[in-house]
Amino acid sequence: LHQLNENKLQDCLKDLHPADIAEALPRVPLAQRVRVMRAAGPEKAALILYELDRDMIPPLLEALGPKRLAEVLNDMSDDDAADILGELPENQKDQLLNLMEDAEANDVRELLKYGKNTAGGIMTTEYVSLKEDITVARAIDHLRQVGSEVETIYYVYSINENAELTGVISLRELIMAPPDARLEQVVTRRVVSANVWDDQEKVARMVAKYDIIAIPVVNDHNQLLGIVTVDDVLDVLEEEATEDILKLANLDVGGQDLVETGPWQRAFRRLPWLVGLLFGGLIAGNVIKGFSGTLEQVTALAFFITAMAGGPGNAATQSLALVVRGLATGEVNQRRLLKTIFKEAQVGAIVGIVSGAVLALVAVLWQGNTSLGLVVGLALAINITISTMLGSFFPVIIQRLGADPAVASGPFISTLMDVTSMFVYFSLATWLLL
Amino acid sequence: LHQLNENKLQDCLKDLHPADIAEALPRVPLAQRVRVMRAAGPEKAALILYELDRDMIPPLLEALGPKRLAEVLNDMSDDDAADILGELPENQKDQLLNLMEDAEANDVRELLKYGKNTAGGIMTTEYVSLKEDITVARAIDHLRQVGSEVETIYYVYSINENAELTGVISLRELIMAPPDARLEQVVTRRVVSANVWDDQEKVARMVAKYDIIAIPVVNDHNQLLGIVTVDDVLDVLEEEATEDILKLANLDVGGQDLVETGPWQRAFRRLPWLVGLLFGGLIAGNVIKGFSGTLEQVTALAFFITAMAGGPGNAATQSLALVVRGLATGEVNQRRLLKTIFKEAQVGAIVGIVSGAVLALVAVLWQGNTSLGLVVGLALAINITISTMLGSFFPVIIQRLGADPAVASGPFISTLMDVTSMFVYFSLATWLLL
């Protein structure tokens, strides 16, 4: 890279995909990144910038100068520009918006009004809408003209004089329609649309469900405000899946970048959960303390505490993950809800009894004590059955209450089961062994 | 529905989106489902069928008759038909393939050759490819003719006489190009393509990375075999995210339908992991047994076993989920690997020391024993630090060894940490308290 002069560099960049350039940039020093961004020209630089990891942007802004960056943002689609600006500090954001072209800056300001996780926050205002009375041939001509400025020309939306969405036609249908037909004759009237305040996950699932490339976004008066394209939908679904995974692992990241935060910030995001769960473990410990008389008489009971605490926790996690993910993807829906919970109860019983039998057998062989075997086996069977059921219906209740099933279920069930498991175990032991 | 006569029903169905009909069908009895499928006509029935939950298909096949179903499959895009047929028993699959039109059946047979999780398994052969010497105007004419038969007309692929992929042009670029230009003058030469044997997740990530609507699939000789469209990519990414979530919860489902398997099948899919983890807990119990002298002298040690076993497990899970998901989405990449692991080590130390301090404080207040507080605090700090580091670098090693980091890491780390935690805890106790 160092040896290339500017012309060579430009030639080189022309042949490369922006996503590939963005992938390679982190490996070269900042000065070279600036050279590449300059040589690429504003349009390509815009595409590269959007693909870059967000943590690389502030230093690049510094080095490239706000004026140059504003030019690049002008050439970026407005939703992408809003994404990038939304993550910058207020003063840098305002500075850049002021340096951008007015029309573009206003579009971006408009988008920044909506919450990051709403349809409005991920939509672009660069779409094609036309009045219904123009002909198919004129519509196609129009697409030729605006083709390079809009995010997609694969859907044309028809609107009336009040800017209300009245229909949609895909470019595919458009080029197959008779050229002299009027749009009103050929558009589809039943348009799948999203409300501008809809949650981004809902919007993404609609696009996935109807297998469309873009979905129109309207306000409460059915006026067309923008579109959400499938490439953004892919990002949303990935983001939501990541969030669910981390929440199930008791990590509430709140949509922040996972990799690029400092260790202290990371640690303090994890600590509340860890410490909370620690207290769960301590409450269970307090249950054990209540039975210390039993424990002192049968020390062997302590050898099974780790298995007895871990087993039901693992069983609950399995059930929980299945149901939480099912709720997110819609695989566990209204129709299947009761069926799923009922089936999980059966699964819990089967899994509990088999695990209990295994543990009982091991206990008898290891400790040579049949009564002890009976106690640990029975306790584990009961605890796993309860925890599996709990893992399946607790997230459903949480969702009914309007909360996020992924984040609230884990710690609660975990703590509850720690306590329940120890109580059942030591109660049975006191009753059967003493 | 019962009261509608056939004409009314047909009118009704015309206005509804196939995805909505498919969502409503489970709520009506089988006889009505059959009526709907008949009334919809083969083309719409094909779209409905593909959207249906897979478990509803065999009874519908039974009731609708194989002949009728074969007609519906004829009208389905070949990749979707292959999906559905691939999940039916061999004899039903062969019967249907024999009843289908030859051309369509051969396409589907071809697709069934590839593994379900490969590019070949999710591609369609219904795409548009043209020789390079035809003009833009003729290419658009061609699209008008084949528009209703292919999966997407938004990309036209150019091929040479050996059927090798030579270029690509989007419909958008095509309608903006001069009508009398030849394809060879306007196509993009650097085509992003997938190999037919590539894993579906790799293909999906390529489509997401390059923000394209379809990706061409070629064989080892760069001959064009099909395309994968973005709607299938959405399904793949959802499926892969679900798999990762379930694997992290120690549930290896092997891509099977989650909700519709029987309780015994479900139970026996979970049991190996649960029982395996149980033995992990028992090994930890054996460590405790080795220290039973210490335990008999200081019974209070038992009160902290649940917290001591749970804390490091939870910390490892947090770190593990973060890294496993990061590896899957590419957020944790080569460049960031060492940085991530190093940062996790720091996070582990911070989290460990803080948690340890909290536990020590609680122990002192609860038990009134400073030495005991020191023991539990120190043990927890050490164990959480180790487990966080383990959670971050173990999946990386597993991936380097070519295995799936999501499935192998959890149980191993969990068992290892159970044992380590108890060993560290009771060693410190023996050393400092006796």
C-alpha cells in the first residue's frame, strides 16, 4: 500500500468491493486509512465507512477532518448516515450535520428523531413513490432517472394526494405490465406495511414472513414515510439473536457493541447479575445451614450438593432456551403454547426420573448406602421435574406481563431452583435418614 | 369458513397473502384445510404449503391425495419443493417425484443430492443467465418473458459457452444502461459467488456482508448452478442463531424441529448432557469427599458450596456466550481474537475480585468468622477469574480444532469448573482454617 501512488491506489480500489476494503482497513495504520478514504472518492468512501467497525470512526473523523467526512455522509443513504451519526457524541454529530448538504442533513435529522430500535430508526426515506395516474412506461422512465439516488427501485409505492400509501408494485411486475396501463390498474392494493413506531424486531419478522425485499413504513394516518430494506432486516435479526443469547447467559448488554468496550465497563455490566446470583446461592446455603444438624450426622450429603444444585439448573436452562427462542421466532405461538408447556412437563418428568435413577445408583455404588441413594435419587427427580416445568412456563408468564422473557427468567429460575433443590434434598434426607 | 361456497372461498383467498393463510390454517379442521388448498389453485397453494409448519404436511398429503400435491409442488420453486420433499419419508418422496412434471422433478432431484446445510441444498436453479453478446434491450425483453418462472429477475448472470459465470448485472443497472449496449460492456466482472458445497451459514454471511439480494452458486469449475436468494438467507441465519442458543444451553438438536417432537424423543435428546453434567457434579462431590475431614471440623463450609459452585459457572457462561456469538457473527475475528481474550482475562480478574469481596463480607457478617470470610472470598475470586478466562479462550481453541465451539464448550467448562472450584475452596479452607 505504501508504495502505490495515488493513481494506482484509485485503480486498485475501483476493483475492490467496499465490504472487503472495510475488512482490510483495520490492518493498516491510520494514515493509510485516510489515504484510502480520500482516494476512494466520496461515494465509495460512504460504502466503506458504513461497513467499518463503529469504533474505528471517531479517529478517522479526527484524521479526515469533519468537512471531508460530511461530504462522505452526503453520499451515504440517509438511514446509514443516521446510524453512524447516532453513535457519535452530540457535538460531533451537530458539527457534521451542519456541514452536510441541507436536504440530506434534514432527512437524517428526521430519522434521528425515532428510537434506534423502531421502524423509523432503521428506515430510509430514499424510496420511489408515484401518483396512481401515471403510466407504467412513465414509471419505468422515472426509475431510470432516480435509480442512482434511491435505496431500492425494486418496489414502487403508489400514493394519493394526501401522501397516503395506496398500493405497491414490484419492478418485476412493472416491467411485465403493459407499458400504457396506469399504475392504478396494476398495483397491489393489499400492502403489507409497518408503523413508524413499531419495534424493529416486529418489522424484521414481517419482512421475513412475507419474503419481501423492502417494507413500507407509514405513520398513524397511513402516510408513507420511508422503507426498510432487507439488508437492514438481516442486521436486525442478527442483533436480536445476539441479544437473546447474551440475555440467556445473564448478560444484559442493552444493544451496545460487545467487543469494543473497556474491561471495567464490561465487568460492571456483568457484576450485578453475578452478585445477584451469588445471593441466590447464599440463600440456598442458608437452607443448608437450617439442616446443619442433618449434615453433621450424614457428612456424605455434602458430596452430592454440587450435582444436586447443578442438575436442575441445567434442566431449566435447556427448557428455558427452547421456549425463549421459540417465542422470539414465533415457533412457540398461541396455538402451541399449552401444548409446549404440557409437553415440557412430561419431558421434565421423564428426564427427572431417569437422572434421579442414575444418581441413586451411583450413590449406592459409591457410598454403599441404599437409603442415601433413595434420598438423592428422589430429590433429583423432583427437582428436575419442577425446574423443567418452570423453565417452560415462566418465560411465557413474563412475556404476558409485557417484559422480556430472555432477560428476566434466567436469574429468577436459577435462584429459585437453588433454594428449592436444597430444601427438597435436605428435607428428604432429614425425613428418611435420621 | 363452513358457510362459504366454493366461489366465495376463492374470492376470499385471492385477497389474502399466502403467509397469512398458512398462519390461519392450523386453526381449522383438516377437511377445511383441504378445501382451502383446493380452492386456492395450485400456484397459491404452493406458496401456502411452503409457509405451513412442516408437521402439518403429511396429514394434508394424505387427505389431498398425492396427485394433487404433486401439482402443487410443480408450481413451487424448486428449492422450496426440495425442502419439503427432503423431510418426507423416502417412499412418499419418490411417489411425489414420479407424479411431478419431469423437468421440475429432475431439478428437485438434482437439489436433493446436496446436503441440507450446503449452498446446493438451499439454492434454486430458477435464475436468469444470458450470453454476453446480447444487448441490454434484448436482455430486458428476455426478463419480461421468463419473469414469472424464475425466483428473481433482479440479477442477470452472464455466462460463457462453458456455462462459466463471467459477470453479473442487477436489474437496476440494466434498466439504467444504454439499451443498445452489449452485456459484456456493462456487467460487473468481480462476482461474489459461493461454492455449491459451501456451508449454508457461510453463504448467508456473504449475502449479509455484501448486502446483495441473491448470490450465485458455482461448482469447482466456476460453472453456474443456481442462486441463493435473500429470503432463504434470512431463514438460514435464524436457524443458525437458534442452533447456537440451544447448544449453549447444552441442547444439541441437530437442526431438527424443536417444538413438534414427542416428549420421549425430547427427553432422550437432553438426557445425555444432563447425566454427563451430573457426573461432573459428582466428581466435584468426590473432591469434597477428599476433604471430608475439613468439612466435619468446619460445617459452615457447606453453606457456601452452592454459591461457590454457581458463581464461576455463571461467569464462564457469560464469557462463553459472548465469544461463541462473536465467533459466529464475525464480530470476534482474527484481528480481535487476542485482544478479546486479553480483555476477558482483565474482566475476569475484576469480576472475580469484586464478587470475592462481596462474598467475603457476607460470610463475615453471617458467620462472624473472619478467616472463613477470607477463605470463601479468596476462593471465589480465584475461581471466577479462571472460569471467565476459560470461557473466552476455550471456544476459540475448539474452533481451531475444527469443531463447533457452541456445542463442546459448555459441558466441558462447567464440569472442569465444578471440580476446580471445590478443589480451590477446600484446599484454601484446609490450609487457612485448620
